[in-house]
Amino acid sequence: MLAAGATKEEVHEKLGVVVGVDNASFEVRAGEIFVIMGLSGSGKSTIIRLLNRLIEPTAGAILLDGRDLAQMSQRELIEVRRRDMSMVFQSFALMPHLTAIENAAFGLAVAGIPAAKRRKIALEALEQVGLAAYADRYPHEMSGGMQQRVGLARALANNPTIMLMDEAFSALDPLIRSEMQDELIRLQKTQRRTIIFISHDLDEAMRIGDRIAIMRDGRIAQVGNLYE
């Protein structure tokens, strides 16, 4: 219906479904921080979940090094998520019964990495975010900023090519949010990962983004750097 010119509202009225993303097309360059920003309801959180198929796309392609994730089997997709992609959520998403190092090692445990090896990798990831001294603390013993650092360490522990960050710092107090932005910039200078970062904050987007995509009503309205 959208291809025939129907609006999102008309699709919802006729079919009872909500169109989160509508014909959005963009390219992310290796090693950059690509920020997708927009107002609440613009589709930005939907689009980042389409990229790793936490939400299944109904049309289009998701190309990673020439491979279409949209066409992959579940087994192939699990391997891509394990090897190539990690995600950092707004809500921290830590396991409350696990320590910081156990949370950081969670993805490694799922992947079947031996306990001693995954503890070593997880500790190195915690060191990268300045939390090695808190490795044996539980989430309730840490501040919000520290918990989000653990979430970041968990993503780093998998050594992903691509990091997906959905409003990762928006739940934090302004001062802590600024510190986390600095932390991300510092890590990016040494590791040069490809990061897709979702934000509703223009100041944040301009501070951390190499390029910024503006999303409106499920569409990518504009893509450019700070000077475009």
C-alpha cells in the first residue's frame, strides 16, 4: 500500500498495523559513528532492531559485506550476531543475579567460550571502561552510569565489528551522560569500530557522530556530517 502511495495512517486504518519504517535507505561506512536521530515515534528504535532482525523486516535488504541479513537463516543470523554485532540498550539490560564480570561475559558464555577464557576477556573489557575494580559487584551495588559501562563492556567483550546503541545514554543524568559520551569517543579513537547510535538529542548527535541521519515519520529525511 505504501508503494502505491498510501500514507502510514491509511495503512493503519485499513490493515490495523503500524508502519515503523517506510522505505528507509542509508549506508554506514566502516569505522564511523553513524547517528540516527529523530523525535519519539520517528522509527529510529525500530530501524536499529531491523538491522539485527530483533524485528523482522517485511521488505528490503540489510547488507553487511555484501550479505543480506534479511535472507539469512536463523542459524546464519545467530552467527552474525555472535561474531559481528553487539547491542547496547537504554535500559542497561543487566542480569541482576550476575556480577559485573559475569554480565560482561554473558554473550561469551552463550557462545560456549570456556569459563577461564571468558573471564579473562570480560575483565579486559571492564578495564577498557574503567570498571575492573568493580568486577565482582552486582548491578544493585552500582550507579546507573556504572551499570551502563558494564553494558558497554558486555558489547565490547564479543569484539564485534558493529555496535548498535539504542538511546544508550539517554536514561543517565546529564553529567554521567557526558562522561559516557567521552568514554565512547575515547574508545572509538583506539578501536575504530562501526557504531550505529540512536539518539533524540541533537547536542549528543553532533558531539559523537561522524555523520548524522535525520529520521522523520519512518523515513530517512537527510544524511550528512556537521557541515552539511
